[in-house]
Amino acid sequence: MQERAVFTIGLRCSGLVKYTMLDKLLSDVLQIRLGRVTGASKVAWITCTTPKEEGGLGLKNWVVWNTVCALKLIWLLFFKSNSILASWIITEVLDGDIGRFWVINTKQKHSWLANHLLSLRDTIFPWMKIAVGNGETTYFWTSNWSPFGNIRNYLQGEGPRHFGIPPMTTLAELWKDDNWNLPPALSKRQVNIQTFLTTISLSHARDEYSWEPNIIYFSWSERNSRIHRSTFRQVSAIKKDINKVIRLKIAAIRLKDPSLSSAMYQAWIS
């Protein structure tokens, strides 16, 4: 019931009430200051929002809950698009193309909620993988279609003008006569991208998104352990676990597509 109440407030009042203010109001009522002890305050706010089984008071952190609810709405857009809210956002905000979620800018005419979802794109991007089909909704620069992640970030300043591919280009627009029509590569990273593209052939199937937050889990789990249980793992141990998971995922692809698996492995170890 409490979770539903948070979700309802997120939909109805998000444009009027800031969750940081709600957190502050609640902490002030309890005579507690956020993250530090001052005056009559005896307990840090972060302790109050820690689960009871971990030594806290079990109060809900409104900022965290608001973010989680917003991320769940983004998940609905991609995987439950027949829901009323998702259908409305896709139609009215994204012009019927879910792929535009990654490329459009926030606008004043959009609702506060729509702009808030767009502001979380960097957070959710690593989790939203896309399996390329016909490439019509896979944007070269902004969709998560390659092992390099965000292409803009990977190219480190070598943007659309430098690479010769316009910012709104889809992979379908780069596919001509069953071959990739690409400008000459001018750097090693551009070569890596073009090499990976040669392992992909477009088909008549639709592009499909998948939800893969596994790697983020390691960072989030470590964060919770440090905050709530005061236990710390060596960075090398975390990297080792992440490396193991990625290598296993790449190995699993080898059965279906050996060339793609090899390209991904080379990208990972390079």
C-alpha cells in the first residue's frame, strides 16, 4: 500500500512537489538533518531510511522511490507499450517511434513527467540493450546496439560531423543493397565500430529491446553493502566478477553467431 501511495503521488503531484522537499520535511518533523547530525538531531537521515533488519528505522526515501517508479515507467514504455500511460507517451511525446526516446530533447510543451523520464536516459541506457533486426528503430548514435555503449561517448568528441553520419541516422539508413554504406574511418575507434557492424546483417524482423541490468547489479550491491553493512570489497574483486559475467555472456553468443562473439570478445579485451 505504501509503495502504491508513492507511485500515485509520483503521477499526480510530481510537477508540484519535489521529493527532496518531502524528504526534508519528513526529516525536519523528526528533528533530523539530511546526512548529518546537528543541534538536537541524534540520528542521520540515511540511517532512518535504512531497512529495520539492517539497523535503521525503515522509513521510505522519497527521492529513491520516485526514481525507481520513473525507471519502472520507462520499462513499461519498452516492454508493456499497450498500457494506457505508455501508449500515450509513445504517441504524443515520441511520435509513435519508441526509438525516439533516446534522441528527442526535453521540451516545455511536454509534461513534467515526460521530461523527467527523458532526464533519466543516461541512468537506464546501460540496461536497455537492443537486438538489431531491420534497424529501423535503432539509431546509430544513441541506441545501445553495440558493445561500445553510447557511440558519442566512445568516440570521445568525434561527433556526427567528424564521422560523416548525421545525428538522427538509423542503422536501416546505412544499409544499402545488403551492405553497409559507411564513410571512411578516420580513427581506430571508428574502425572498431565499422568492424563490429560487418558482423551484423539487417533482416525483416523488428528491432527488439532487452532488459539487462546485471552489470549494474554489482555496483548497486557494493553500494548497499558499504552503506548498510559497512563491508567493503576490493575493486579488483568487483572487476573480476564483472569480467566473468561478460565473458560468459559472450561465450553464450558463440553458439548462434561465432563471428559476432569473436568481435565482442576483441572489443572487450581491447
